[in-house]
Amino acid sequence: MSGFDVHEHRHALKQLRDTGDTSLWESRKDVACPACEEPFDRLFTTRRLATRFPENDGVRFCLVRDDDAIHVFRH
């Protein structure tokens, strides 16, 4: 698995939101996810160590990144 460079795929992505620390993108074409190789619909990126996701269909997710792992919490 390799990383993902948003700028390499910028032609296929539409930026929906950018706060400086976080950004939300919509895939306009079949861009492959670097983790599973399947096309994705949305991409959320963050430089923050902790991020709270807004509620979606009654489910809220939080993500915390430390030196060793990324932790996703479902509330």
C-alpha cells in the first residue's frame, strides 16, 4: 500500500470543503483507494491529531492519530 497524493489526482477530484487543517473531496472519476484499490466517492483528509466527524445517519465517527496507529471510534 502506498500513500495518496491529492495533487496527483486533482484533475479527478472536486473540493467540497477546506478549513486549512481538513479538506473534503468528491471523486469525479473512478479514482482507486490506495487501501483496497476500489473506486471511492469521497475523501476526507486531515492534518489534525484528533478529528470529530459530523453525525451521518445517526452515527458519529471520531478519528485519533498517534505515532503508531489511527483510531476510529463509532458513537
